[in-house]
Amino acid sequence: MKKNLFTIALLATMCSVQAQLLHIDNSANVYVSQGTLVYSGGGVQTKGTGVVENHGNFMIQGTTTDVFRNLDASGTEITTGNAGGSFINKLNQPTAYASVNTNSSSATPVYTYGQLFISGLPQTAITGVVNQEYRAVSHGDYQQMGMPFYGKTIASLNANSGAELGKTFTTTRGSKNEILYWDNTNVYFPNLPTGLNTTMGVDTNPYAYYIMGGNGLDVSSATRTLVGRPVSDANMTVSLANAGANVNFGTGGSNLNPVNEKYYTYLQDGFSASAGLWTGNFGKNIYQFGNPFMTNLDLSNLGVNQTNSDGNYLSNIYGVRLEYQGVQYSTGGGGGASAYKFITFGGGSLAGDVDYAMIRPYGTFVVKLNDNVTQPTLNLANLRRFNYYSRNAATTPYSVSANKNGASGTLKQLGVIGLDANGKEVARTYYIVSPTTVSGHSSTVKAQVITSSSSLGTFEEDPVNGGYDLNNVNYWMYINEANEVNFKGKNIKLVNYDPSIVSYKFEIRENAALVANGTHILSAGEGFYYKKSTDTNVTAASQGATVTANGAANGVEYDLYYGVPNSGTLATSETNKSAKTMVIYNPDNDGYFVRFDGSWKTADINVFDMSGKLVFSQKGVNAKKDYDLSLDKKLNVGYIVNVVSEKGERVTSKIVR
């Protein structure tokens, strides 16, 4: 590429233009290298065929009198808004779109891209457009997206035979060709306000959460380029109040929303399932957002009382849901996702899928609050960050380019990653402890997440003795919490249902920061341990260690511990040993299903009400896949589920709706 004006090619080199207009003249090409920061203390304009190709970080920090604009070759300002071509944010490793960057200042990011930060300019002064490249994992029937553009019409996505996203969208609801957006207050996806003429940032909020019909939408095998005006950072403070406050979900979520969809067909809340289904906080106080900027958003400190505040401490936050996977939709049956990533904050620090706390341009996220009593505000502009790892608010003042230093603290996390024979991740689960997290089944849990999608997880623990809580065996945990003090040395049950998982890798964090490789003992002088059901003694779990996994098909499970167990704890856990076939609650559809022992071939299933009356019976069920139990969601009653294998092995479980 010819670079007529200037070229920036050294890592961390800065080109600064203070308090004046940075002008890229006609036919001039500016190439911003990966890892480079270009700073303009005024406005930026391009003329004619002048181009900025941005692979790094471009920062514009101006005032209300500065501009970001495109001029034609004669010097006249271009105001059409969709011509594009003057400023391009490039993907540096486009085929690595499915990779996640390790959330650590010492790690080398594997997926990087050009980012544009504009601050201080009003929206009326931002008339120039940006070509923003996009590539992402396909979510399925509907792609979840934020749109970092202002004044762009939905119809412009269809221009030139759907050139921007490679398809043409319609307004037919349920066709998987339409575009919908999330209504936080009323808890559903309305149709676009003015159909294909809907204007982003005008008819919808700049931070709107869109779902794009996935029929014929290919965002994985080809890089897409969308064109539009960047969004100003003015007025980007959002009040988190009244989401679902006036919504009556009905018994079992069976009421209809304004577009005649039953709430239980799509509304998913794994955060509040422990406290009660379709009551209290379940399904409420959920806020869905799209990233409105061409810069990363750092969510790592939303639930942390910060020393160097960015103004975004949400004191009543429970957690954040991220990275929809396997989105499916069926007419009349509604839709939902098969899996997510989660981060939670209830232990005083970030926990769970820490690496996903950085939201990319075009990314989305879902905030869950504990209540509607505290109604905090979220300043999205102050979440922006060029780096691919989080800021440590305890030591580093907020800025878009601030660094993160080391962390220590009280929330300890053991991640267990299931790997296949090729070393590829299949599934993962987390066990966290802190002085404030809660042991056992409780409505006061702070950080745990219930899921039904993973083949690897832990079951609710008996808070007194450890091992299975035989009164609550229907709860399958993605993030399982326990109290660091009263549950020390007691076990939770790690169970794997996927025969392709042949090994476990341990990932250990303290206050979200990865500990050094090989580290076992943490700041309180204790560490995590594991024990196979075939072993007598426990073994220390160390950062990065890999151990052989034997799944339920082989009759082997693992116990996980924080702190060395005593002999009494070991003896008690063995008495609580349970069958591998479980009846599991599915928060995605407020239902239950049977997950079978891997050694079972077929099973007979009988469901009784609490009076002993048989209400459902099925013989010869295929035990190689989960079996959904069709229980009436409208009835608040209890059931006894009796499951018998072809060999006569019997599992009985109680369900209380």
C-alpha cells in the first residue's frame, strides 16, 4: 500500500496532533499499525480518496467545536452518511474470530482489530463514516449484535443486494429474516419501530440490543464490512430501573407478551433460579445492551467497589450473561440459546468466564441485578478500553488506555476445563469460594449460575457434610459457590456426561487474576484439591495442571475441595454417593429433563404426583440423550420421578414446582 502522508509502524508509537484538525489529504493513505496509538487533540477529516486504514488504536479527544468528517475531492463535506471508504477499522487476524483473548496483561492477544475512540464531539459534529469490519461466531437462528452507528437505517443493510451482511432482511416476524430489538422495560423483542426505515440511534437507542435473522446470514466464513457514522459519547448514561417491574409472567411463565409469545418460550434466567421460578426476581431486572462504540467495553469492575472509579459500580449487580451460542427458534415454540458464558460479582470480585469480560465492537451483554430497590446508572462511555484485558480499578485510574496491574484478594476460583483427545475444549465449569459466598441450596446465593446446557458441571452441595444435596439434586451448576470458612475441606461433586472429554485442565484465579503457572497455595494459605471416586487421598490442583478424566460412562466422578478434607468429611461424602442419572432443572424453558448415566442404554420413566397417582409413563427411552419431561407449568404441584435402567438400576427424584 502506498502511504503518502505518513506511516506509523512501531509498536506503541504515538502520533499526536494537539488542539488542531488532523487532515488526511486527497489520495493520501495513512496506515496505523497493530499496537500503535494515534492521538488527535482536535478533529479529524479526510478529503477525496484519502484513507485511514486502522489496525491499531485511533483516539480523538476534542471539543464541541471539533469535527469528524469526510470531504469530497473539491473540499465539500459529504453528508450522505453511507458512502464509506475514508476510515477503515480492520481485523488483524480475521480467521481467529472464535478465539478469546486471555484476560491478563502478561498474555499476548490472539484476536485484535482497529479501534476508534471519539470523545467530546457532539453527534452533530460526527458526520464522517467508518467502514467497520465484522466477523463472528454464528449464533444460529438469530445473530445477537450491537450496532456502533448513528443515523444508519436498517434498509441500508439491504442496499446493493444485502452487501453489508450478505443477505436481505424483511419485516416478517418469525421468518428468521427479520431484525428485532430488546425492550428492557417490557421484557420482550418488539418489531422495529418503523420497519426497514428504522434509524439506529434515533428510532432506537444507540446501545440497542438487536437480533438479526440468521436465515442465510454468514458472518463466520467471510469478513463483513458495515458502514456508518460513529456514535457520540455524549448522553450515554443509562438508568437501570424497572426492567420487568410491571410484567406479570403468569404461572410458570405462561402469560403472553405484547406480541403473543409465552414468556417461558424464550425468557432465560439462570441467575435467579435458586430463589424461585417465575416468582420474585426471576426474569426481572435484566438489562440487555449492544456495544454502541468502535472500542472494547470493559465490564470487569461493574460489581467491584472501585478505588479509581469509572462511575459504574452497580452495588446490586448479580452478574452478566455473554456469548450466546446455538440460538434456535420454532414457530409457536419460541426460542432461546443452548449455551452462554457468565460472569458474576457476588463474592466481591469478578468470577466465572473472566476472559469474556471485554466486549468487542458489535458485541452484546446482559446485566442481571438483584433487585429494583437500588436503581443505579451505567455510563457506557466510561467502559471503553483499547486493551484486550481488564483494568485493575484498585491500582489504576480510569482511562481508555489504562494498564492493569497484579491483583490479589478474597475470591478464589477453580476452573475445570474438559478437553477432548486433541486437547480442544469441550466444556468447562467453575467452583468459587469467598468469605461472603453461600454454601448449599439457598435463595441468598450471590454468584452461582444454574445451567442445563453443559455436559460438565457440579451438583448442589450439602452445606453441612458436603457431597450431593439429595434434597436438591435437580440443580446443575455452571458456577458453583460455597463459603470459604464453613465449607472448607468439604466436597462438591464434579460429574462429566460427555465421553469425548478425556482430561481436565485446571485454571485458577484470585480476584479474577490468573495465578502463576504451577501455583497451588493462594493468599489465605489454602488451595483447591481434587479426588477421583476411585482414590483414597486428595491431590492438589495447580494452575495449568492436566489430569485424566473418566466420565460417568466409566463410573468415575471427581470431588472438588477448597482446603484439605479431614477423614470425617471423606467418609461422609462417600455415604452421599449418588447415581449418575439425574433429573435436572432447565432454567431456559422452566422445565425438567433426565440426564442419564453414560452406561445406560434404555430406561423406563414414571412420573407420579404427590398423592401417588401416575401422571406420566414412558417405556424404553433412549438413554444416550437427554429426555425432556412434559410437566404442566401451570400447576404448582410436586412430582416424584422414577427412572429405571434396562439393568434394573433405579433413581428416584422429587420435583416441587
